[in-house]
Amino acid sequence: MSMAPAPPHPVRRRYWLRRSLTEAGSMMLGVVILIWSLTPVYNMLLIALDPEEGEIEFAGNLWPPEPSLDSFHDVVTQEARYLEDFWRQFGNSVYIGVMTTVLTLLIGSLASFAVSRMRLSKGSLLTNTALLTYAIPAAFLIVPYYRIMHTYGLTNDLWAVIAAQVAFAVPFAILILQLYARLIPFELDDAARVDGASAVQVYLRIYLPLMTPALAVVAIYALLLAWNDYLYPAVLLSPRNTTIAVTQGQLFSDTDAPWNAMMAAAIIYVLPPIALLFVLRRYVGASLTMDDVKS
């Protein structure tokens, strides 16, 4: 005669119930955050597909009755208002973003290598001093910075914007890279030096490969910082030589702005950062643990 299974223990039952409620709550919260994050992007797409310059979507419609790609055509051919120099401005944005990323990675990695691997006596003073620059809002520095650039004849020069973006991104880069460098055993450096490796070889062959996850995070941060900045390009560059972010700001100065074309330009404008995130997703998702470093 078979016996019926014993009922689950009350403690185990409460644990299972608590875990189920936690997972269900987490899933609901994730769905809410996803909808909240994608709603503006979805609305931007609707406006871009609307042949009536966004007026239909502003009335509350969930989809344009006659979606059209004419706005994307107007952007690509530079026929829309405010977008006559779209590709020139897009190229300026790409140039500023790429150079800011490259210089931030170079300066940040060299500084963090010197502080964390060369055992500088006052290395912490360097990083702490750099972080103090974040205590002053960037908007407060635009006037003295503009006067400095004007003195050296660098107004309306892309390198004036690049220099400002690198100055803002490097302290964060040094902090992140220095924290991650603590996970790398010093025995690797000592073994390389015993084998005759110089400091440059240790930096290139040991430090940089092991720092790839942190470098990917810094690269994305530096690119997005320069890509989304409005203030410094607006002040330092002429309207024709500016970036797409500044051009998009002109949308609010016109009572009859071409909303569909501007939203189509915004969709095209976000493609490079998305491509970078897609390329670096494997490194960004890496866990900053000792196990990952050793593997």
C-alpha cells in the first residue's frame, strides 16, 4: 500500500512563496521600466513616419493613418529645413565623438597605469584632484573656456569642443580604470619585468588586454558624453559647423518646425552609439570580478 507524500514544510512553503512573489514583482517592474523607456522612442518613430509633420501623433493617435518614409528621404537628401548641412554636421559629431573617445582612453589608461601599476608615491592625489573638477558644473566654465579659446584663435574649431569633452571625461575614466586595475595581480607585472619587459611592454601586452571590459565602459561613456552635448558646440561652433545635437535644438525656436524630418534625423543620429553598444556588448556585460580577470 503506497503512502501519500508528506505535505511541504511550512518554512519551505513560505520561502517558495516569497521567491515567487519577488520574481513576479521584478518582472512587472522590468516591464514597466521597459515601456517607460521605449515610449519616447516609439513616439519619435511615429512622428518620423507621419507625412503631416507630427500633427497626427500630437492628437493622440497610436499609429499614423498613412505612414511615409518621405521625412527620411528629406533628411538624407538634405532638403528639410534646418538640415541643409546634415551630413557635414553629422560628420562633425562623429569626428568629435571618435576623437574624444580615443583621447579619453589614451589619457585615462596611461594615467591609471601610472597610478596603479607604477606605484607612484602620490598617485591618489592625482585621481582625487581630477575628480574635484566635477564639483564645478560644466555650464559655469563655458564663459572662461570660451575666452581662452578665443585668445588662442580656436573658436569655431572642432578641437576646442574635443578638448572640453576630454577634460570632462578623463576624471571618470581614471577612476573606473584605477578601480578595475586593482583586480589585476601585481605578480603578472613582476613576472613580465623579470622576463625583461619594459614598462611600455607591460602596458601594451598585459595591462590593456586585461583592462578591456573597463575600457569598453569608458569608451561608451566618453562617446555618449560628446555625442549628446549641446552647450559647448552651441557656444564654440558656428551654425553651419556645429553638430546634430545643436541643430535639433533649433526645433523649439520655430513655431512651425518640420517635426517629422527632425525626428527622422534623430533616429539616424542615434545609430552610431547603438552600433558601438552592439559591438562592445560582450565586454560591457562582463562582470568586474577577479574570476573574470583571471580567465
